[in-house]
Amino acid sequence: MTLHDNIQTPAPDQQAETAGAVPTVTVAVVYHSLHGHTRVLAEHLVHGARSVPGAEVHAVEIRPEAITAGRWRDDEVMALLERSDAIVFGAPTLMGSLSAVFKAFLEAAFTPWTTQAWKDKLAGGFTNSASQSGDKLVALEQLAVFAAQMSMQWIGVGDLPGNNWSGGARNDVNRLGSWLGLMSQSNADQGPEHAGSLGDRITAERYGARIAQLTQRWVNAVPYDTPRLSEHDARALSVALTRRDEADDPAHSMQPA
């Protein structure tokens, strides 16, 4: 199965309480992960999105088994995306481009493209590579252009850059200074348990929450107060992350703003 939802969700009583309080929106996080690093990023993005009341969030992994003779197909996944209000796309950056498996999935979207079935759905994107740059911007541009061709509305990262001053560190929020989409860097000689940095994972959670909140605003006109951090506040947030014990589970360490 390429459709999975094994990422932690709120308790049933909490879900029932929030479900009755606000209307629901459906967010799909669709990704390919070669060695598991991009999957970790997706999991934290899903966690952040699920912190927003009324957000029904699905994690969808694009796997090579669904590709036959170079063509990707999974009717169950496409049906989910058809009814989703927002779709977030993610894949590793390999040789300065999106992974081939994820490109096969994007090409399969030609069918909904012909009917503009995804028109005005919200969209976002994320990527991971081993190098600090790795030309990840090219991968995000590919995703943004794809979303534009699908007539979707793109959402970028809303955090100021980190690690760009003398007191900066690897654990800063948005430490790679990316706004088009979420960027993460994982060391090539370490497994997914060390994927990205603590700051990368927290940035993913904040981005997921931002997308879910804006989806509520876009679909259901739910009031949305734009959170704004000054440069001082953003740096203070990153410093607080650097001082934290990285042995703690980052999924429960900080709630996205």
C-alpha cells in the first residue's frame, strides 16, 4: 500500500472535540523517500498539520512498485488527492533534481491536468539532500512549476532565516534560508534516525501547521491571525532549540506556531 497513516494522531476524545468545533479540511502529504530521510521530514510536516483543529491529514508515500514500464499508477492515491483541499509534495534532491520515482508520479498527474481537477487546491513542497546546497532550489522550483501547471495555489515557508549570524547554529529554524519550500540537509553517512537537524524538523512542523491553517482559511473562511516574528524573536527561538536536549523526541518538543 502506498497510502499510510501510521503517524501519531490526537487521542479519539480530542479528535471528537475538535471535529465538532471547526469544519474539516483534507491535507495530503505526498512524498518519495530513497533512504528514509525525506520520510522523516514528511512525518514532522504531517505532525504539524495535524495540530490544527479540523485538519484531516494523510501521508502518502510514492513507491517504485507502482511504476510499470516507466508509468506510475495508483488509483487509490489519485482518488485521495482528488478530494484533498491541499497537497504537499516532497522528494529527495538527487543530482540537482527531484528523484526519478517522484517525477513518474508527477507525470501521472497529466490526467487530472486535462480536466483541471486540482485547480485552486493549495500546494507546498519540501526536499532533502546530503549537501548543504545540493541545488535543492531546483527541486523546489520543479514542484512549484508543477503546481502552477495544475493551477494550484502555492504556499511557501513563513519563517525568517536561521544560522545567518554569529550566534546561529545548525539547529536554527529555517537554517538553510529557504522560502519557496522546505529544505533539509541530512548527512550522507547517517541513517534516517539522524535525518536533518532538530531545527529542520521543527521547521517542517511549523510549515505543516501553516499549510493546514491557510487551508482552513482558504476553504472554510476560518479566521486566521498571521503570526509574525521579529528578527530578534526568530533568533531567540533558534537559540532555545540549540540549547534543548536533542535526545528528546522532537515530534513532541515544540508545538508549531
